[in-house]
Amino acid sequence: MVRRRVREAYRLNKHLLTQPGTPVAYIAFLYTAKQIISFEEIEKGMKLALVKCAVKRS
């Protein structure tokens, strides 16, 4: 259930990371929370992580 939420959050927001002309990046996401959090919270964190990765790559 958590894996599905993380995958869906990445699928919906991967455009934030991929830009034409930039090199390929291999990333992994680890879910370390003790309890299961909502999809909205996972998506919020995913967006933040992808934007930070995109900024560092450019």
C-alpha cells in the first residue's frame, strides 16, 4: 500500500525532475516513517524532493 502511494506520487510528479538536455539521474526513495501517512503528505514530500534534485542537477 505504501509502495503504491510512493510510486503514484513519483509518476504524477516526475516531470519536475526530467528536463530535455539534462543527464539521466538514478534515484531511490526510502519510506522510513513508523506509521502509514496519507497520499497527500507523500506527494508533498515527493514534490519537494524532486524539485531539490532538479535544482542540484542544473
